[in-house]
Amino acid sequence: GQDWEDICNKLFHLRYKDNYQEVPARYGGDYGIEGFTFDGDLFQCYSPKDEEFSSKPLYELQKDKITKDIRKQNKNILEIKKLNKNAIIKNWHFVTPKYDSKNLVEHCRKKEQEIQDAISQHVTNDFKIILQIETSYIPEIGQLVNANISQIQSDLSIGVEEVKNDAQALKKINTSTQNLTPEEKLLEEQNK
């Protein structure tokens, strides 16, 4: 879903820095990729929705997604190449939380051959479909977690400072009212 795609894009930015470019799907679709590197890697993220699991096993869902998006890639290869400065495509990364069947690996090998047959002038001779799971990005996940913890700590620090400032303001108010005569305190209470 969208949450998985958002996380993956953050991980790709951490790993590939300025060499990674996202391809938003909002206007006219994303050509079957979430993004690419300028040196020839394409990325597609996929995490099946819960309701999809009730109708098909994980392997079938992933196989269908790969088939559909490879078809999109082949159909839109010229548009993709315009986006990535005409780089020859080296790899297509299919990034998913997990996969559980060797059949998916076999499916990828078949799709690599189909791509070679269909668009060989746009891909390297050793073009690969690479299955990646969340553990493929452990260093980047650690960076992302640390960045989120730092942000939370920063937000908490700001909150602590606000509380301190509020406490100091309250203390000033209490101190100023402590120096009032009983009549002034009564007048102060009536004016609130």
C-alpha cells in the first residue's frame, strides 16, 4: 500500500542520495515504477493489502504484480528513458516486505528473458529483476529509525521548553499576586 511505498522511497533516498528520483503516480500513472536511479536501476514497491490475502496466496499476488508492472515498463520504456536521461536499464528491483516461494524467483528469471526479447536495445545484456525484502535495507532502516527518534526528541525538547516557559510565567504571576494586600487580591479575583 501507500505506507509501504512511502517507506521504500525514504529508504531509496537514504541509499542512493541524489541519484534516486521518485516517480509520482498521481497524474497519469508512474509507468510501473516508484522511482529510478540515473545510472539504470528501476524500483517497484509492493505490499499486498490485507483484503487481497483472503483471495490469493502471497506468491500469486506478487507474481501478478510483477507481470503487470513489467508489462507497463515494456509499454512505457521510451517515457521511462526520458525521465532517467536515457540510461540503459540494468536492474528492476521488486521491493516487498517478504516473499515465501522459490517460484517467484523462477518467475523473475522468465520475465528477464521476456524483457530481453521485447526491449533489448533499452536494457543491459545482464539485465536482472532483483527481489528485495525489508532486510535488504537494514542500514537505511536504522538511519530512518534514528532520524525519527531524533525528531521525536526534538519535538519533546520544544514541548519541555514551552512547559518551562509556561511554568516561569505562572511563577511570575503567583509571585506578583503574593505581594498584594488582601483587598488587592480580592479586587484581582473579581477582575478575572
